[in-house]
Amino acid sequence: MLPHLPEGFTAVVAGANGGIGSAILQSLLSSPQTGHVIAVSRSPLVFEHPKLDSITADITTTTGRQALCERVNGRPVHLLFNAIGLLHDASQSIQPEKRLEQLDEVSFAQVMHINAATPALLLAALKPSLQGKHATIIASLSARVGSITDNGYGGWYSYRASKAAHNMLLRTAAIELKRLNKQSIVLCLHPGTTDTPLSKPFQARVPTEKLFSAEFVAKQLIDVMAKRSPEETGSFWDWAGEPIDW
């Protein structure tokens, strides 16, 4: 499954109740290589599994991250997968902006907090479990629209900026973690347009063959992670295993 990792490895999945997070979780639980999975989500998981340790917590908050750290309890983490992200939220009147005048500082700050600050703060909280001599993969969902080079259409100011910031924070963390754990691999991953609530309002113009199931995406992303090496830490890849320009 993940040849860089040992048999019986320990994984942490953040956002385990979301579309992609749930599919990643199921793939990990079904693999004989996986030993223990700590799954954290804001709402309780509706199933149990011998390998599963679930936590109901909001890791976008200090309290939620502390709860996760207490459950990890300093043990080595071999895989950290972050599936948390925000594109729109009707309850907070957050929508992707089409024009500059639609920018709102409160919405912008919230999108940046969820998509950029939270993944970096999660790594900071779990840093003692990521450093050392054990193999570890840290993967966090990004988006192609976070590529400055690839921006040919404009719009979606907050989301684009948050994912670009996400990528910079993860790449910077990769440099620090490489000094602390030479076997660490930090990856930013673009899942493609996945049939989840995050993309639901924007699926109308997506060709059927380019709208992926969460299960397909999970399989593809695990395959991408499986093919990476410590020399490729701090890199940005799409679901098909192609590198993306920053």
C-alpha cells in the first residue's frame, strides 16, 4: 500500500467524516499494512473498527488540536492525512468571489484560517510525533487553483490565496521536518473535482468523466503517496501523479 511506511503503521486522518477523508479512512482500515488509525472529525463517526480510534473534535481550534495530541500521546505518527478544507459555507455567507468587490475581510480570514493556518498548526501540534528516525508521510489536500503559475482564469480570490498560502506553509514545514526526520515526506495533493459537498454547487459545468468519486480519489492519492520518496518532500502533485507548478 505505502512501501515507505512500516508494517502496522500508525495514521492520523483529519477531516475523517468528509468525502475524501472518509474514503481515505476506509482504505487505511482495509489495508493489512495499517496498524492503528486515529480519525478526528467535528461530528462522530457512525461505525467502529478494531484498528480505529475516533475523536470528535474541531482541529481548527486550539482545544481540538490539544484533544488530538492527548490521544496521540507522543507516539510516532507514520501517516498524517489532512482532508479539511473550506470553499463555501452558506451559514457564514462564504462563497468564492468572482470580482474584487466581493472580497469580504471576515470571510477571507475564515477561509485562510481553515485552508492555510489549520494544516500548519496541525503539523506544529503533532511535531513531536513526526520528528525522529521513523518513516512518515504528511499529506494535505490542496487545489490546482492554488498554483500561481496555473492561474489563467482569475476569481476565487480567498480560496486561491488560501491554497497558495497552504502550499507555502507545507513546503516550509517540509524543510524544517527534513532536518528533524530525514525519512519525512511532506506533500500537497490536488484531488481533482470530487463528488463531495465542497464541490457540489460547482459541478454543473464539470464533464462527467472529470467528476470523480471519493473512493477513486482516495485510491489515486494513496498511489501518489506510495510513489514519493524523501527526496521529493515539499512537493505538489495532482491525483494522476503529475507534478503541479507552484
